[in-house]
Amino acid sequence: MTDQDSTATTTGIEIIQQTATGSSVTSSTSRGADFYFQCAVIVIGVVGTAANALILYAMVASKQHKKQVLIFNQNALDLVSCLCLVITYAAKLCDVYLTGKHGYWLCLIILSEGIFWCPNVGSLINLAAITTERYLKVVHPVWSKKSLRNWMIYSTVAFSWIAGAVITAGVTVPTTDIVDGACYAQVFWRSRVAQLAYGIWYFLSFYVIILLIFIFGYWRILIAIRRQATVMAGHVAAGRSTAAQTQSNHIQTNIVKTMILVSVFFAITWSPLVMFIDSKFTLLENVYYVLIFIALLIHLHQPVHLRYQV
């Protein structure tokens, strides 16, 4: 056994021992709290699945899915996230004793929350892509009409799904295993340094950078909209404004306002969970369930507000 393997094994054993010690102290009260928290997560997952499914249907029926490709993709990612969340936590409630290959794959794909985090990470990437698209169309309209092609949008859609799957699998597969019939996800790291490095990278990539994209993008967009509003006021005074121009500007303004609300909601609901990402979930399961519940509120918030963009 190499030193790295020894470190990974020691780290996993320490975590499992601490978990076992904690569970013996918390007794049935903690297990009861876990049950109710998991049920609450399932409820929000069901509601989120239904809400996003309705929005997707409305977009297809109104043929807006062809005009608002990234927004349609956002709802699709959120729908899959919520559906996978329901599947994951329903499986956790069953509390199956895991053995053999079937148990390992059940642990790796479902109980580790891998199928939930794949579209969830993709959803964060897609949110940044929506901001970038809006920024280009509003701040650089001439360039976007000339250079922004449909293949770029569809490539971004594909990238959000593929990147989410690759990132989640890349961290889950080597750090997840079964011990005494229980699934331990993202526990068996090569070293503490590797775990810390991943936590820092995740925090910077999927919170700080995305938040900076939101702030920069919508700050520049608001400046551009104010400038356009001043020009439109001049046209109205001169009697040259058309109903089509007014409606177009109104729709564009609503889209930006909606995405600003989504961005603020993302910053508030995801900050506790992202900051908790460095911790061992198995040690503080109740805390993790609460943070998941808060973070998933964005999957309910987004379909309601994104609906008014189309």
C-alpha cells in the first residue's frame, strides 16, 4: 500500500469512526430529525419537478423554447435536478443495506447524490451563460447580431450537461465507497490537502466567479438600459417611437429584472451550502439537509420568475 493510499484509508476510517461516535450520542432524536429533513427535501423536490415541468410545457406550447434556448435549458436542468433529488432521498429513506456490485452502483449513482449534482452543477453553468448572453445582446447588440450564432448557444447547452456530469463524476467516483453496508460519499480523499483544494476550487468556480459574472454583467446591462431609456424618451417627445420598439424594450427590461432577482436569490440561498462544502457531510447530516433545503428554493423561485420572461 502506498503512502497516498494509506492516507486515504486513514482519512476515511477517521470520518467513519467520528460518524459512529456522533450517532451513538444523538440517539433516536437525531435519526427522527434526519427523517423529517429528508421528507422536507423530497417535498420541495416534488414541487420543483411539477413547477419546472409546467414551465417547460408552457414554453413548448408557445414555441418560446426556440427563442429562449438557454432559459428553456435552465428549466430542463432544474426539472432533472428536482426529479433526481426525489429519487435520491426516497432511496435514502429506504435505508438499504448495501452489498456487492449492485450495492456499490446504487451508492455511487444515487445515494451519493451524484445524479442530483450532475444537473445541478450544469444549472449553475447555464445561469452564468444566460447572464453572458444577455450582456452581449444588450451591451453589444451589433456584435451579437453579427457574431452570436445558434451553434454557440446549442454548444453551451450541451456543455452545461456534459461539464456537470464530468465534474460530479470526477470527484464522486474516487472518493465514494461502502463500509459495513453504508454508503459514504466524498469521504475517501487521497489527502486532506486534496479535499481542501477541491473545496476552494468549487467555492471559487461555482460561487465567487459566477457571482462576479452576475454583478459585472447586470451592472453593465442596467447602464445600457438606462441609456436606451433616455434615447427612447427623446423619441417619444419627438413622436418617433413605435409600438414594436416599446414592446421590445419592455420585454428586454423584464428579462433583465427577472435575472437580477434570480441572481440575488442564488447568492443568498447557495452561500451557506457552498461554504459548507469543505465539511464532512456525514458528520453534520442535519445541517446538510437544512442547507440543501434552502439551496433548492432557487429551483422553485426560478421557474416562477423565468416564466415571465417568455
